[in-house]
Amino acid sequence: MGLIVQKFGGTSVANAEKIRVAARRAIRAQQDGNQVVMVVSAMGHQTDHLVDLAKQITDAPSGREMDMLLSTGEQVSVALMAMAIHSLGAEAVSLTGAQIGIRTDSSHTKARIQSISTERMRKLLEDGKIVIAAGFQGIDEDFNITTLGRGGSDTTAVALAAVLNADACEIYTDVDGVFTTDPRLLAEARKMDHISHDEILELASLGAGVMHSRSIEFGKKFNVPIHVRNSQSFSDEPGTVIGSESESADRAVSGAALTKNEAQITIAGVPDHPGTSYTVFSKLADVNVAVDMIVQNAGAEGQADISFTVLEDDLPKALAVSKQAAAELGAEAVLHDAGVSKVSIVGLGMATQSGVADRMFRALSDEEINIEAITTSEIKVSVLVKRDQALAALRAVHDEFELDRPPETRLCYGEGGLATGRPDAVAIVARLQRMEDLTIESVSLDETQAQMTLFDVPDHPGISARIFEAVASNGILVDMIVQSIGRDDLADISFTVPRTSLENARQILKELSNELGGEVKDVHAVAILTVKGIGIRSHTGVGLRMFKALAEAKINVEMVSTSEVRVNVVVGANEGQTGLTALKKAFEDVLA
């Protein structure tokens, strides 16, 4: 007998008829021989309605009372779902998060799961009942009701699938699955059959926002296959499977995403010495501002620029503390732009195929779209563009990599179960405590790279494409790419290459500097330190901990590049081992 967790979002239980449709799905799954756990969200816009009611009472409701209020939305849904199942002749029991035994910390409105009891659920399942769990909620050690924040029902569903060692976790929503990009933005977006946990974590805004990153982190940590399916479809269309495999083996790029409402800040002319990055980002952490892209290019003449992006709503707070940091550091200026967007491409194949970044840059150049900044990871390239060009940029890269076309080769899960390499039940239970904690997969050091920088090149469309097309045409594999925010119509572009390719890369850049202008600088040997993990996006402070450890070790950060699942920094070649030791110590409590 299999065990399936089915999650139904607010649009899937928005009225009585939709609740009955969901109830029939659960009953059918049980009749097929499965034990069934349903996770149900509040109906339709019920949560928004409750928030509005609270605002009518007070402008500053306490977090505890907001959790008490908001948790009622899911309780209404689970009770109605149980009634629907009873009316259709099956047996069901509705349970709140507290009744299940979902223990969280005490961070009201954004609590994290610490442990989940399975005893009551398993007994009910063995008695032939469908268990209906209220999503989005739990209880802390003082028996206060807590809620899990945005995407909380998704998180509940995947967490329950993990602790129950379920055969599958089905996420029912009002879209057909996960798309190559947001179908609300591009009509040519294509539904994917499969996408890996890593890819969708790197593209947290992929598709129609069907999954929240915290739930994907659970899926990856416990290797839970997640089906995203349309709740209103009467067919057995499988939707999209989020799992350990990518959709295809023959493509470097699987998807593209747009994060529209970003703002960028540049602290220009900061001292290029240990501790500078920590000073900046500790002040941002103190006011709870989450940083997205971080771009620090190679320094020159004892100074460097540090650029980063935040959500546009956080710009006033971020700007205020950035000015404080600049004054403390003696920086030249603080610049900002409230009208930028981030466009990203992602794909597991990117790690082994060259020439991906230059194709992206050329596609943007052909549309006369200027790249404001660049940051890369092993399977992702992100660029910052002006917001009024963001949609055109997304369309350009989606077209360039033919994401509207299905892959020629698909990787399928074999018969006899969707999961491969799942940990056994004993291993999962052993990892329940503080199950939503940050998990660092690796802290690594790469001592094979050299660094190239082209300073003061014209900041206009086509420059990045010209540089990296020339590099790729000579068979040079580029690892990190960092383009700083331009100043005075000039920008700096740095990248790392294997040391064995340095001489060739140096010659290419010298020829380009004659054509484009600018000054070439290279460092024969650098060290790249990387922290990679699950929860880097949803746990703020990973970069901060990294910068603090390096500052305390008196190691200067030469370059920074970030993504959703990793932070890369370049340091001096003779400081690599010391830096590695410092970072392993800093993350020893969360290192897998």
C-alpha cells in the first residue's frame, strides 16, 4: 500500500463545488490502494479577508494574535473537506497543526518547523481514514498557535511527505504545472515534465509562483518527489515532477525567470581590505533587509565597489543603513536605482557546457538591452537590466534557448515509484529535530583559477557579449563572471578562468581593450571559496556569516557572486586554505 500527500491551495478549495472535486480526488486515490493525507489551505481569499479585518481593528496587531486569527482560515477548510468526504461515503478526520504535532519555533507569522509527530496520523491512516491536515500552522513549545508564513501550506505538505516517507507529494493548484517561465508574462512559456530541486531553487520565481522555496528546500533535503498538478483538470495529466532529475540531458538551459521589483544600491570607493563586506551586510541584517544579488568586482588602487539588490519596498531602509556604512568606511558615494529587474537563466547542463553566458549576453545585445550587472553560479546566470526592458529581456533569452520547444530527450522516473535514493524512515525520523534549519551541503575551495578584469569599458549593449564570445570562441571555460554596476558610462567586468588558460585569455583581453578601450588586469592565481546549501535563500545571514569569518581571519574578499543556493568569493591564492578552515568552522553547526 502506498502513501500519498495531496495539497490543495486556496483557489482549489475556493467554494463548495471545488471542495467536493478535491474530496473526490482523495477518495479515488484511496480506492486505488493508497493511504491519503490531504493538506488544505484557507478558502480563496480568506486569509486576505482576515488580514483586512485585523487592519480595521489596529494598525499594529501582535504577531501572536495574527497567528491565532489566520490559523482559523485553514480550520474552516479542513472541517468542510471532512464533511465533503463523509457525504461521499468515505471516512476522514480533520486535524489542526497542533493536533497533528507540528512543533515550530516561536517566530510568529514566519515560524519554522522543528519536528513533526507521525504517531496520530499513522494510526488514523491504518484505520482506513483520510487524514485532512490544516496547512500553514503549528504550535510552539508554549502551546501558542504559530503560522509558517508565505507558502506555508506547501511547506506543511512536503514536510509531512518527508516525515511519513510518502511515495509522492501532489501539489494541486490552478495551473497545469511548472513552466519554462511565467506564463502570465510570456504566452510561449512551456510546461515542463520534470525539473530538478536545484533548478527550481535557483529560479524561486519560476512559473506562476506555484511553489515556495521553503517547500522545495524540504523536497531536496529529504529527496521528496513533488508533483505540481491542476486541481480542476479531470484528466490524470501528471503536470510537472520536481525531483532529483532535470527535464532533459541535452540542454544547457531549462528555464528563465524575471524578478521584477528590484532596487540596486552601490557603495562606491570602499576600502579594499578585510572586513568591508561584513561592515556593509551586518548593518543590512540589523534592519532585517534581505539581500538578493551581491556583486563585488575586483578592486583597483586600494578601492572597490560593492553593489547589491533588495526588493524595492526595502529600498528606504537599505539606503539609510548603506549611507551609515559608507560613512563608517569612508566610501566615496552611495548610488541607487529603484527601477531595475533581474533576469536569470538556469540549467543543470550549464555546469558542463561552455558558451551559455555569451549566448545570453548576445541575445540581450541584439535587442539593444544594456546589462547593468552580472552574477553567476554553477547552474545560473543572472543579469540586472532596466525595468522597462525587463519583459523584452525575458523574451529574448527564452527565445534564444528555444525554451518553447520540448526537449529531444527526456529523463523519466522508472516504474515502481517516483523516488530514487530516498532515505529510510529511521533516517528521516532521526533528522526531524529542527528539520527546517539551514543545511550547508559543502564548503569548498577551488585553487585552479586565475582572475581577469577589464576596467572602464563602455557601459552599453553588446560589450559583455563581445567579450565572452571572444573568450568562448577560443575554447576557454569561464567560471565566475561579475560585472559591477556602471558609473560615468563605464563598467568593470571580471571573470575567472583556469590558470592554464590565463595566457590565452590575457591576449584576448588585450586585443579587446584596443578595440573597446579600458585597462586589462589579471591575477595569475586566485582561490574561490564557495558555500553551498539548502536554505540559503530562506535563511538570511549566510553571506554575513561568511564575510564575518573571513574578516576575523583577516582575509580580504576580492570578488563576490551570489545565487539562490550558493555564495562564491574570490580571495588571494595564498589565503585559500586559511579561508576554507575559517568557513568550515563558521558553518560547522549546519554542515551536512
